[in-house]
Amino acid sequence: MGIDISRFQDTFFEESREGLDLMESRLLELDVKQTDTETLNEIFRAAHSIKGGAGTFGFSAITDFTHSLETLLDRVRAGELPPSDDLVSTLLEAVDITRGLLAAARGDADIDAAAVAAAHEKLNHWQGGATAAPGPAVEPAQDAASPRGWRIGFEPDAEIFASGNEPLRLLRELASLGELDVQADIDRLPDLEDIDPERCYLSWRLRLEGDVSEAEVRDVFAWVEDECRLTVEPIEPQVAPAADSSSAEPASPAAAAPTTRPRPAPEQRSLRVSVDKIDALMNLVGELVITQEMLQQQGSGLDPVRDEVMLNGLSQLHLNTRRLQEAVMATRMVPVDFLFSRLPRLVHDLANKLGKQVTLETVGEGTELDRGVIEKLTDPLNHIVRNSLDHGLEGPEARRAAGKPETGTLTLTASHEGGHIVIVIQDDGRGLDRDRILAKARERGLPLGNDMSDAEVCQLIFAPGFSTAAAVSDVSGRGVGMDVVRQNIQSLNGQVEVTSVAGRGTRVAIRLPLTLAILDGMSVAVGRETYIVPLHSVVESLQPGATEIRRLTGSAHVARVRGEFVPIVPLGDLFGGRPWASNPADGILVVVESGGRRTVLLVDELVGQQQVVIKNLEANYKRISGIAGATILGDGRVALILDIGELVLVSSQAAAA
Amino acid sequence: MSKILAVDDSTSMRQMIAYTLKESGYEVEEAEDGEAGLEKAKSQQFSLVLADVNMPRMDGITMVGRLRGMDQYKFTPLLILTTETGDDKKQQGKAAGATGWITKPFDPDQLINVVKRVLA
Amino acid sequence: MEAMQATQSAPAQETPATAAAEREAGAREFLTFALGEEEYGVDILKVQEIRGCDAVTRLPESPDFIKGVINLRGIIVPIVDMRVKFRLPQAEYNEFTVMIILNLDDRVVGMVVDSVSDVMMLGADKLREPPEFGGNFDTRFITGLGALDDRMLILLDIERLMHSEEMALVSATDDVAQADD
């Protein structure tokens, strides 16, 4: 009937990708000394499904390869082949090869035939070289001389209905093969009152004439082989030995199926929706919030008695709008596992490469985070983990010498704290070396204090240019250092902090807002413009005259904040506005902090705190230094959101000059 | 109209089966593992159940066994979907109460042929 | 379409003048606007809408002709004042001053002009080669001239103009990095 099944190929590719990811992560968490049956089953099932799909959709290269993979996995889960690190490596490699084959099938890449052949060879090697090629099933070759037809004796078991089989169907099928003569044998039929309608009492003697092979005849009965007595004899060369088969074989006991203890694995009813659609929804909700705020403001002038209904409606609208906003934001949230699940492979490969033993532990994988944040966290997190393996964790000998277990532990934790998510990467390695850091900082010409605290020394690793040292290995030294990590995290409105205890380990904590789409901001007025300062970077604000202000050369001013002189950035000057407060002493000073550095913003007025929906300026314009984005205020006007990280950097450079 | 339940953990297989059968005029429900299949089968009566063997949570053979034990599926055709290497699976399936099997990979025409025969 | 008929010089009985036929014959529709003494035309397909002058939010570090950004139904749209860009003597705002919102290939941009005049259909016979001098514009951004009785329309390649470096709307390193799956 010509059904085109290619339309399901994309689904096949997608589920195969997921299957491979699952295989990979299960292989990585496999404890070769104490294997868990369900894990092995899961790995097997994934390979099995890919093979099945590849067969259905006609990707023979994938079928061939995954057949060997599946056969090997079947032996492993049957306990015939003990898992070992070597075997796991081979299997991981096979996962990669299968990925490549899928990409090739999709037309995204070429097949590396040599690599496939080599990996295939390896798989076969584990099975002692003997692969059961997925060749055609062995047909009983019995079609020597085709007779005129067949005499068939068919005596179903009385219980045949209980398997859902219907003798009539079989007769009809036979009739479709040739000319069929049917004789029912009613000898077994009991008296009417004794008949159990659920049992079969009839048997049949059949005569099928036509050009039909014995295999074809037997095929019709294939499902009921065990539930009947069947004889098939050729009609003409009468002397041919009757091929008799009977139901001698007892039905094997219902195999004790591996108890599938449901793992707390993702059992979720879900729907794939493109990110664009969700972003569009998010934008609309943002608009709605703004309109609602505008109405709320208008509503403040209403009479509580006369306009009671209106006011109630407004407050209901306020509530529902917020709920809607939260619900839409929740659709963008994905578990941090998306991030963590990529790391076991990295740790496994790196540890092998470096000759270290590392256990990776993850906690709080279910913690949810905005998808946009997750994407931007991948690189920084990879970098920190690489650093930890490369520099933090010691090799087995060094660890033994230090009285620690030979296997180091790297722990990743995700948790919610207020409106933030905190991701901690902790190792039990040697810790940061204070003297080495100081020496290196000196060498790089970084400004050093006289007696810096340990915390201050730790912060040095985030200084630009600190870790681009020649000494770093090819593992972590890819030209980006912790300064880039910090920049990336700050660009997400987050903070990163490192603490370390010599000999005990290093702890890197990343603190991020839950979403990139919304920001808690403080709005400030400068001239006729309103700017939004991200609330998390505001330290305090100072009233005019509340602090000492000193004039440096030219127009540069510094303010004394908690005993320290901090450069003042007059926002009006910087952005070319016309500030009312041209004299720092008249304006309001907002102390902001980023990356451990402080700056004071000079503004005319503090307007208030509010949540704002972040809009991207770059969509239709370009990036402006010092500006992180824009938002739309309750009155419909656009306000710019300040990039405090950049402002602080610029002002401290200006102050240093 | 005959209602068919297709149980397979592979979305692409499920989609292919469902689409093929729907094109042939059958009503089709899908489930992604044995447990889900069992739930669906309890809540409504199907004239035919197609079950993959290897599935998470509950495999197809277990599911077939459970269905066969239920009054409402005592005589219903229950087919397992198995691969060419799965001779023992066929036997296990039969032992659990399966009517028969369809060998993977199969194409839409093969599927329809079998289904038509069983539901004729 | 009134505009089209007004400028139709060929006798109607000879050419059944429908817009579709005109378009097939290489005719295009232009929105015409005034900037100082000159009249310009942009491809109508690039024009999203025409608006009165909204309050704009000024942008730091921007040339004076970038007036700032407006909120266009939730989208942040930069606004270019063409009169400032071309140093026209009187760039005042009056009841004729409008913003033309352009929908370019990958972005939305608004431009302030003195007034908009018409939508016109120009057949191939009305189109002339671009001149050596193009009024206020670099000739790179001029696709041709449209002759209209005694008037002369300067036809702009608005897409190219707005993407050009001198409009400062796009950063030089803007490689439209969109990495979403």
C-alpha cells in the first residue's frame, strides 16, 4: 500500500541520540566490580532499540554495527562476559561510532569507514571473533521436489483459544495458498451439555492442492506449533517420509523476567516545543505584565467604594498575571542534569589520560534552571572540572603519600538559595597553593597587597591573564583561564567564588539567578532617562552629603566608602545625558560591586525597585559597552539596564590611569 | 472499527506502527512501556495488542502474560514484536500467552498483512 | 493605487494596467518621503509601518543621528534621524515628522523623515540609472532614479544603507551569532 515511513526518520534519529546518551551515562556510572542488572538491561535495551529502528528504516550500516554491539551487550547482561574497564572503553567507543553512523545517515557527516571497521572488529574480538552475522534465518531446505499438494492433519489443543489463536483463521490462510478441502473431525466433541465454549474439541483433516512449499504450509501454523499436533505429508510422491512434528516440547516456564525495579528515572509526559515559541510566549507575558502594571498605576486613583469592582478586578489581574508569568518561566526551566550529565564522560576520559582515579558525585541534578543559563554554563563548568582534575586532584601515589584514599572525589552540587541557584564544584585534592599563586601573580605583574588574606589570594586566579601560563597542560590550558570563566558567569548576572584549604581541596561556587529573562533591578533617574541597576550588584546607596568626596585631576572624583576611596562614575556624563546633579555632592551615590571591585554611580534620584523583563538590544541594534540590555517600563518607555561589570572595569581603569 | 494497542518504547517504531494501521482504517492507541500498556488495556477493550519485547519498567512478555490473565483479554490476539535473533523470546512469549509474533524489522505492508489476517 | 493611476502616462486602453501586470513588467512600488529639498523612495516591501514620533530613549556611545530606541509592541527598535545624519538645516519636529519602521532582512529599524508623500508604482520606463551624485547619499546606496513628471525620486537601497558601517546600526564584528540549537 506504499506507506512512506521516512517521515519517522527524524524521530528515530532523535530517540537514537537519546538512547546513545543514556548508554554513555550508564556505561560511565557502571561499577565493573559490582554490576547492576538493571543498568546492563538499560544499556542493552538502548542498543537493541537503535538496531531495531535502523532495520526498520533501512540504515543497514547502523543495523550491522549495532547488531554486534547488541550481541556483545546481551552476553554481558547474561553474565557470560564480565564487565571490565577495557570492555567499558570499547563500548563507549562503539557509542561514539554509532553516533557517527547516525550523523552519516542523517547526511550530516561522512562515514569514517576505517574507524567503523576497527571498532566493529573490536566488538567482535570480545566475542572471540565469532559473530553471528545477522544473515537470513536458516530455512529448512525441504523444497526438493514440489508435490501436487499437502495432506495436513491439524489437531489443536483444547486450550488453543486461550492464546488468542483461532483455528478458523488458520484454515482461511491455508485456503489463500491453494485449493483447500476441509474435513472436520468431531470425534472429540462431547455432549452438548458438557461443552465448554472456551475449549476446542474439533480437529481437521485438510487437503491443500497447489504449488505450495512445505515451509509455506508450516509458516501458517508457526504460532501454534506448540499448541497442536500437526502432520504435513506431500500428496503425490506417497513414499516420502512423513514429516511429523508434535507438541512434544513442553512449553518453557514463563521466564522470570528481570524484575524491573522502576528507577526514579524521568517518567514525564512531555511535549517538544521550539525555544522560539517559548521565547515568544515569554515576550508576550512580559508585555502583559507591563500593561497590567500600567493599569495598576492608573487604578491607584480610583475610589475604593465607588470603584470596588474595578479595583477587585485589577488586583485579580495582578495576581493572575504574576502566576502566568511564573508558569511561562517554568516552561523554560530544565533540570541541571542537562549540564551535569555531560561531565561523567569528560571526567572518565580526563582521568584516564592523566592517570588519576576520580569518582564523580553529583547532587541535586533535578534542580531547575533556565535553559538559556544552562547553555551558557557548559563551558565554564567544563573548564572548572578540567582544572580540578588537572591541578587539584593528585595522582594515586601522591594521594597515598598524603594519607588520602587513592581515588579522588569530585562533587558537583546544585541547589536553590532564594531566587538563585548555586552550583558548587568541590574536590578533595591538594588545594590552591598560596605561594605558587603569589609567585605567578608577581610574574604576571598583577597588583599585590602586602599581607593578603587567603581569600584574596584565591581571587587572584580570576585576574585577567593569570592562567594563560605556559606551564598548564593540554588538559586545562586552552588559552582561556578563570578570568573567562568569571566573565561568562558575570554575563549571566552571576557570581563565582573560590575557596581552598591546602591539602584538603578546592571549592568553586557559582551563584546565578534562576532565569535570564527577568532581573531584579533598582531604577535610577539621570536627567530625563531611567536606568536599571541589577539589584544583586548594589551594595548600598548614600544620600547627598553623607560621605566625603574628593576631587582628583580633571573631573574625576572619588568617594570615601567604608574607609576606602572608590571612583565615582557620573552616569549622566558617561551616557551623555544632562544630569541635574552635576556636582557629586548633590546627587545620590549608589555603591555597586562586581568581581570584588567597587564603583560609585552618581545618579539624580532613586526611583524604586522592580522586576524587569530583560530585552536584548542586539536583536535590532548592537552591543553598547556598559549596557546589558533594555526593558520596557510601566509607562511603555524603554529603560536601559546597566552592565555593572563593565562599568566597574572601565572606572577602575580610568582611576588607575 | 477494530481498536489496536501498540506498545513499544521506541517512539519512531510506535509512530510507524500507529500511522500504518491508521492509514488502513484501524483505530490505534499507543503506550511506551508494558506498565503504560497494561493501564491502557485495562481502561478500554482492544481487539489486538502489539507489544515490543524489550521495554523499560515492564517488558512485553510480562505484559502479555498479565493481559492474558485478565478476563477481558482471555481470547484477544496478543502479538509480540521480536527480532530475528529472538527465537527464545518467541517461545517465552508463547509461554506467557502470546498469540504469535511479528519479526522485526518489518515494513508497513508486512504489518498490515499480519494484522488483517489476525483480525479477519 | 490612486498614485499609480495619477502617474500612468500610457493610454489606459492600450495597457490593461493592473498592479500585477505592472509588477510582471518590472514595475515596483515605492514609499516616497521627503528629506529637506529632496524626495526619496524605498521599496514598499521593506516598510513595516509608519508612526508618529514617539518618545525615544537615548543610547550612550552612539552618534547623534541615532536618536535612541523605542518600544514597538515589546520590541526594542533603534531610530535613526535621517535629517541629522545628513546635516539638514532644519531638523525640527512638526505634525508631518514621521518614523518609517523598516523591516529589513534580519532586523527592524526606524527612521525619522520630514514627511511621507505617497506610494507609487514605477514601471521600468520610469526608472533611470543611478547618477554620479545622489543628493545626500553615497551613490552606493542608490539603486536608481525615478522620473515623475517634473519631479525626481531618488531610490534607495535601504537594506544596504542600514547595514552599512556609516549608519552605525550594526557592529563591525556582528556576525549574527545565534546559537540556539
